[in-house]
Amino acid sequence: MKKALALALAVLMLLTAASFAVAEEGQTLTVVAWDAETTPYLAAQKEAFEASHPGVTIEYVDVASQDYAVKASTMLSGGDTSDVFMVKEITDLLNWQEAGYEEPLNSYIESSSYDLSGFAGIESNYAVDGEQYALPFRSDFWVLYYNKDLFDAAGVDYPTNDMTWEQYAELAKKMTSDGVYGTHYHTWLSAVVNWDVCDGQNTLIDGDYSDLAYFYQLYQDLEDAGACMSYDELKSAGLHYSAAFENGNIAMMPMGYWFVSTLIGAINDGTCNFNWGIVSVPHKEDVAAGSSFGNLTGAMINAKSENKDLAWEYISWLAGEEGSLATASTGTRPAWVSETVAEAMASAEGFPTDDASKAALVPVYVGIEMPASEHSSEISTALNEEHTLIMTRENTIEEGIEAMNERVAEILG
Amino acid sequence: MTEQSRIQYKRNKTRYERKKELIAYSFLAPNFIGFAVFTLLPVLFSIFLSFVKWKGGAFNTMQWVGLGNYAEIFKTAKVAEKGLGYLFTKVDLGIALKNTVFYTLVTVPLTLVCAMALAIALNKAVKGAVGFRTVFFFPYVASMVAICVCWRFMMMKDGPINQMIMAMGINYNKSWTADSVMAIWSIILVSVWRNMGYYMVIYLAALQGVPTDLYEAATMDGANKWQQFTHVTLPQLRPTTFFASTMMIISCFKIYDVVAIMTEGGPGRSTKMLVTYIYDEAFSNFNYGIASAIAMVLLVIVLIFTLAQFSMEGKYANN
């Protein structure tokens, strides 16, 4: 009996050793990402990269989306040697750069004569003092989603790419009926007032928030008219925007471009079933139609990685045309948009086929949601706290904005 | 047993005891080592961190700022200029401190009163007492997240609790967690509801230890039920109350989970607590130095309470 056990253990050990030997033949690149299991573009990128780089395996380290900043920072500060980290927020990039977690990329860019022109300048948001620390592979900007079936049923014309905010509010009220909400605002500050940065002048870190009043007023009018669910309700029920829109009783919803792939996925797996489209977000009278704001998603090389050259090969591929095509194939908007890529985006399976949706893919201008600065995260905390007070009507819009101005002035010193 | 054998026995016992002691220490050692590595060192490191500016990462990026972090969290320059009122209305630390102290001052007595009342009610041979004890203890073992999410639903606009309030003729229809005044009460309510079962069990155990002859004597002296309660039960429960309040004050100052799930510190800063503030600074803003300085403020407060309670122990902990 004992002999048999010993033999079995020996065989097991040999097998383990053998499997290690096999694994060592190819190279493995570990990439820390969020929601790797459920994000279609990550699967598409992995497949395309592995196909064009035989012998290399991409291994995702999966972190829940809402915990990403904390978890990734903890990993980095603990000396984790994963090769590549995805960058979710520009503020994270800045914090990590300051802490020395990021491999500077200028020397790689020079030695491989990497062409940055496809990014049309947005990559500069990932540079600190002229040194590039990450490459963007995805650039989400906000669009207006709408449920075509609801508009058809109500006999109302679809939203257009050049609506003003007033026209939008009117449309939302028109579409509101028993059980149907004309529009939907998620609880974030960005969903309600970030439109202010679409003019290319204002930013959320400049310390003057008086312009936000327009958008808070617009929201409160819609809430009072019953054209959208109340903030209070959404917050206590913890309702996610995707569940809300997929429910099929919301006519319009401004949301980031990332929701396209979620929505296509939800329709494919039968979670919901209706026709939809996108148009550019509405604009103020004095701002060009087709302006929006957005965020960048990128990838950086961990300064502690032992496969830096391979990691560079990966992130430069990811951000370049080939990677962008893979990203676009799942309905996600890459940061690098050439004509080939734009065509690929529109032909993604499940993407609406109408011309307006296609035209909405290329915005005129994309402001940065929250620019990186030394104080971005502190400002963001203060603004969000005051935002909750305005949204719950604990403060009037004027009081709230005054408090924002006052608190940010204090942070800026 | 002769005198000699008694001495021999004693000596043997001593040697045996010494051996036993060694064994005991060897069992304790892992715990002590664990304490040193996982508790003592981090605490010392945290004290050190409160004097440096550090965003995490390589140790050589630390910058010694002395008391700079403390000046920063107390906003000393501004407070000196504008007075203490400014600290408690505008400064994050002052607001967090005010909220935490208010939460503690309400939660601790309320929980103790509820727990004691439950214990006294269920100490009698009421029908189904065991069942009730289990029911009241249940929240303590249930998942905190699940509890908080359920309560958030119950206290939402048009939720069951507001319906009851409206039925009583009070016109209030807003989510408790979205109301600057009620948000902290929602947290107090959940904390009391959750913890009273645990302290009820402790009080039940203490009540079993109250000698019945004290009640007999009191009855013979003509004491009514209320007098029996104030003159027999309450004094007999004093050591337990002392223990329970000590434990609770300390845990109340460290409140985090309920706030994080129910209100995220909001609306505004109305439920910002010391620990949620530490969390924000450390893991949203990555100011480890600032976060450690706030942690030191918390440490000092808890230490003061602990020392005060230790010094009163002789007076209150024994009969």
C-alpha cells in the first residue's frame, strides 16, 4: 500500500515537473486588467496578439472593476512583478508615476521609431514632463444611447447628432409616459455635469464651477418633470445604468462608449431585446455639435517587470493599428483611429447600421473628463461630496457650487 | 501522607509546573511572534509614516516632513486664523471627528439599554425564549454587507420604514441615506440593531450569575420590581456594563463597514468617519503620510479612552 502511494506521488511529481518544463518553452506575459473574464475586447486582444506572436501567452490577472485602483496600487506597492498594468484613470497613472512604478517609455519609442501620430495628440495625457509613461489603447467618449423601439412606439423622431441640450430636454419630456422614462442619468458627477468641459475651455480642476449650474438645473428640471429616475432612488437601490437601460423603459441615456460592447453582449445573450442607436451628445448653443468628453484607457510597463522588451512589444502592438482593429472588432473604441479602424468599428457585429450612429463614432472634440494634476484626486473627492449634496437637494445648486469653489480653492492653496 | 513525602510532592509539582510553563510558552510563542510581525511592526511603521510624505512605492521617495502632515490635517494655519468653529465645519478631520464622536456617544448607550432590556426580558422562562434569543443574536452572525443592503432598501424613499412613518402622520419621504441629518441615524440604527444581540448574550450570562437570594431579601424588605431592578440587578451588572461599554467605545471609533456600504460617507460629508477618511486618503489619494497621521489621531483617542477606563476599572469592574 505504502509503496503504491510512494509510486503515485513520484509519478505526480514527475508530471508536475514535466508540465513546468513545457510552460517554460513559450513566454508568458502577465497583464493586470479589470473584469478580464467579462470584457470582450480583452479576449479579442489576447487572441489576436497570440496569433501574431506564436509562443507568447497573455495571462490576465483579473481584478474587479470597482476595486481596480486600490488593488492595482496595492500590488504595485507590494513589489508585484506582473509585466503590464492596464491604466484605468489618468490620476492613477500620475500617482504610480510619482511612486516610480512605471517604466519610462521614451527610449523604447525612439529605438523602435514608434509612430505616435495615430493618437492625434491624446497620448500626451499619459506623459509627465515630456516622458511618456503609458500608451492609450482605448479612448471612450460619451454618446447618447437611445431605444429605437420606444421612439417608434411613441411615433417620435429619433434624436439627432446636432441636438442642443434644450432640444434634448424637450425630447426627454415628450418621451416620458406611464412606465417610460425619457432619459436616464447615472449617479456619477460625470454623467450629470461633465458636459461643461466639451467647450475645450473649462476643466474640472480649474477651481471655477459656476458653469456647472446650467447642467444641474437641466437635470433637476427633468427629475421634477418625472422624465428620469430620481437620484435618491437610484442611489438607495444601487441600480446599475446597464440594468436600467437594458430594462427597456428608458428612451435615452448619455453614457460612455464602453457601454456599446456591454449592450451588444446583453442583446446577444438574450438579457434584453430591442433596437438601439447612438448619436452625439447634445451641445450648448455656443459649443460645436459633436463635442464630447471622455477618458483614456491604456497600458503601462511595470518597472519591476522582468520581460520589459516583450511588454513593450505588447503595449505598442495593443495601442497600434493591429491592436486597435482587435479592440474595435468588439465594439470598443480604440484610441488609435485610422480610417481602417473606423470602418471596423462600424462593422462590428451588433453595432447599429444607421448613418447617424456611424457618424457619431468620430467626435469633433473630446475633452478630458478629469485632467491629471497633482490635486486631481483630492479635487475629485471634494467635488463628488458636494455633488451628492446637490443631487439629494440637501443643498441648492448655488450653495453647492459655492461650496465646490470654496473647497477646491482651498485644495489649490 | 508524611511530611517528607509532602515536601517531595511539592518539589515534583514545581518541576512539573516549570515544564508545563515552558510548554505553555512554546504554545504562546507563535502568537507573540505573529503579534510582533503583523501588529507591532505595522503600528511602528505607521507612526513613522505619519511624519513623512509618501505616495507609496520605493522607500527612497519618502520625504521627511516632521509634523507637516499633522498641520495639514488639522489645517492649523487656517484654524488659528478662523477659530475652532472652522475646524469642525470645514476641515475634513474636524468633520470626521465630530461625526465619529456623535456616532459613538449615541450608539454605545442605546445598544447597552436595548441589550439589557432584551436580556432581562428573555432571562425569564417566557415561552419561546430560546427562539427569541436566537433571533436577536442572528444579526450578529449574518453578513454585514447583506444586512446593510437590506437596511438601505428598507430606509429608501417609499420604502417600508418611510411608509410606516407616513402612516403615523409624519410627512417624511426621502431616503434616510440621502438626507444629511438622517444618514448618520441610519448608521446608528443598523449598528445598534446588529450589536444588541451580542451584548444581550453577555448580559444574559451575567444575569445568570446574580444570586437569587438577593431578590428574595429585597422582596422581603418590600422592594417592588423597579426598586429590585435599580438596587439589585443594575449594580450586579455593573462589571458587565463596564466591559461592554469599553469594548463598544473602541469599536465605535473604528466604524467603517456600515458607512462604506450604506452612505459612502455622504451625502456630502455628513457621515464621513475617521476610518473612512483614512481610507480615502490612503487608497483614493495615495497620501500614506496624511492617512497615517489621521490614524495616529484615532490611536490617541482610543488610547485615552482605554487608559481612562483602566484607571476606573478598580472602581467599576468589581462589586
